[in-house]
Amino acid sequence: VGIYSYALGNKDNYTGAIVRLDYSINPQQQMFMHLVRSSRLSQPAAIFPPIGTAYLSYDNYGVALGHTIALSPTLVITSVAGYTRFVDYNANPSEDSVSPTSIGMPAYLTANLPHSARQFPRFDLTQYTSTNTSSDFQNQDDIWLGNISVSKQISTHFLRTGIEYRRYVTAGQGGGTENGDYASNGNLS
């Protein structure tokens, strides 16, 4: 069994920005707004382009709004509402350049399938690594958050109670192996 290694570096780019704004309405009330935007692009080294790699991208953005009011020196109410969205996408660079039909396989194998089927098929050969990853996928995650808390100072005791609502909605599309997944056990009979 041969062993293949490479000394190419992977590109992994991350950018992000966070902004926070605080505003005092009056001495008893304050508000804040928190904004975030970040993204990441991971590009593995092109060892056997365009079939041996996959690109990953992540996008994230969110907002939070908060309000605090002191009803008395010992009683404070705080409320926060927030939303965050995460999007991740895995793409294969062989899409639309090397496909099952471009290497001589019949067109009916990928007819009426999503665009991610138009990439190099996966071949699992005995004692060798696979020729390709699975096809594209994309996921979106939406997180909604709201909470209210009441804080009360009684003598030397500090009491806090509150309620929180969180909704996590995820949706995605994964291609599986619609581009084809062929295996060989090494027997030619």
C-alpha cells in the first residue's frame, strides 16, 4: 500500500465584526444593541484538483437588544431580545467541471437531480482513500431568544427570577451521494 502525503497549506480565512451601542435614556434606564457579523472560508490545499477537496463557508450574523430599568434602588428589571443566523455551505470544486457524464457514465444517472450531482463521483477502492467527498450541503440555523428577569435586593440577600424563550429552527439540504458512490472490494471476478 502506498502512502501519499503533501506539504501544501490549507487556506482558512476568518473575518468578523462586532458592534455594541449603549444608550442611557435616563439615570434609571439603559438600552444596548449588539450586532455581530462573521464569516469563514476554508479552502483545503488543491492536492488533486478539482476532485480531491471541498470548500466550506460559514456565515453568521446576529443582533441583540436589551433594556434595563431600575424601578427603585433595590428593584431592577432587565429584558433582552436576540436573533442569530448561522449558514454553512460545503461545495465541491469539481461541480460543473468534472461530472459522471463527462467521464463517460450514462446521463440517466444524474438526470433530474440537483446541481450538486454534477460533480466527480465517489469511488471507494480497496486499500485506497476515496476519490471524492459526498456532494454539497447547506444548512441554515435561526435562533430566536427573549428573556426578562427581575432582581431584588432584600437586606443582605439578592434575589433574581426570570423567564426565557428560545426557538431554534434548523433547515438544510444535503446532497448525500447523488453524484454516485461506487465501491470495489478488490475482487475482479
